[in-house]
Amino acid sequence: MASAKSSTKGEYHVAGKYRLVRKIGSGSFGDIYLAMNIANGEEVAVKLESVKARHPQLIYESKLYKILQGGVGIPHIRWWGVEKDYNVLVMDLLGPSIEDLFNFCSRKFSLKTVLMLADQMINRIEFVHTKNFIHRDIKPDNFLMGIGRHCNKVYLIDFGLAKKFRDSRTRQHIQYREDKNLTGTARYASINAHLGIEQSRRDDMESLGYVLMYFNRGSLPWQGLKAGTKKQKYERISEKKMSTPVEVLCK
């Protein structure tokens, strides 16, 4: 494991106070580690991204978290910056994702569970929108449960694809465009996102609708479609979404 800073052999520290314990996840940006505050033993999560990454996003995401700090269900940021060859983000350690819980529950949630989750998930997305940003990657993996006394609280994470949709001062919305590449996760992407249309708040909400139906049904009609290339697969998913009536989706 390459790291931000090493002290004694096998120990890796960031920000002078957090010792990396083990890797607990990874993504397109880099890796997530469980770390411990050397002073008090508190466990935190540390995201590391190489400064040489082709599309670095951790510094951008850190700035987003700073804007969103204080919101219910937004992880608290302890530290962020650059150490050695890494962009570093130190944040609250959270529990399992809702996707993890769904699998743990044999991919079956009761309607009551889906509605209770929906209540919190809508509130999280609404808060991000009040800060003039859209998330653009709403999916079960990006909603995590808290731990300890916050174990029943839903958290929204992963703002690397988030985008400002209106000016904070003038409230002017960004320009309408129709030449965008698909941003986000194809399974939950809005129809407009598939069509290359600039996303707005409604696209986050449409994605959430697909997520909730995924929990309600166990799967979505466009899962498991086969195609020769990723582009062709995205086109097949898009076609299936557009041809699936709401009545069928919400059965």
C-alpha cells in the first residue's frame, strides 16, 4: 500500500494524527481506508486519491462537503488536503450502504422500510438542492447508514459528480444543453441523462424513483440486458426505460 506519510515500518499516517488501519473500499477515484485518531482512538474514514489521477475529483468533492457541512445526513469532514503523492479526505466513519443492507435482507424490503428510507433520502437530496447543487449519481451504494447513536440515520455520500445547477446569488439556472455524455450510473440514470440533456433537480428525483422501485421490486426491468459494447448496452437500457410504463414499473 502506498501512502501519504509513513512513520514506523508498516504504519501510515495522514494529517499527522490519523493512522491508516486497513482498506475498506475502493472506487474510480482511489481507495477508502479505516483509520484511527492516534490521540483518542476514534475511528474515521480516509479517502486517498493519487495526485496523478487522470480525472482527479477528491479536492472538488472536499469543497462540496465544505459547502454542505452541517446538513443532516451529510458526513462531517475532519481534514482534507494533499500529503506526499495523495489527495486526502478524512471524514466520519459510516455504516453499511443501503445496497449492502438490501443484499443482507435477501433483496427484499417491506413497503414500510422502503417508505421510511424514501422519507430520509428525499430530505438529503432536497438539502443538496437548497445549496444549489445536483448530485447526479443517486444510487443505493451512495446512501449509507450511520453508526452508534446515528445507526438509524441515512447519509448521502460521493459528491465527485455533483454539479452546480444555479448561481447562488442570482438564482440563474445553467444553460440547457443536449450534447452531454451520460453522467452517473446507467441503471438509475434519468431518461434525460441518457438522451444527453443537461441534468437538473428532477433528474436526481427520477433516479431516486428508480432506486425506490428497485427496493420495492427487487430488480429493475432493464437489468441484465446484453450488448456488444458499453455504448450499445446504455442504448438498450435507455430504450427499455422509455418503453416501460409507470404502471408496469410500479407494479
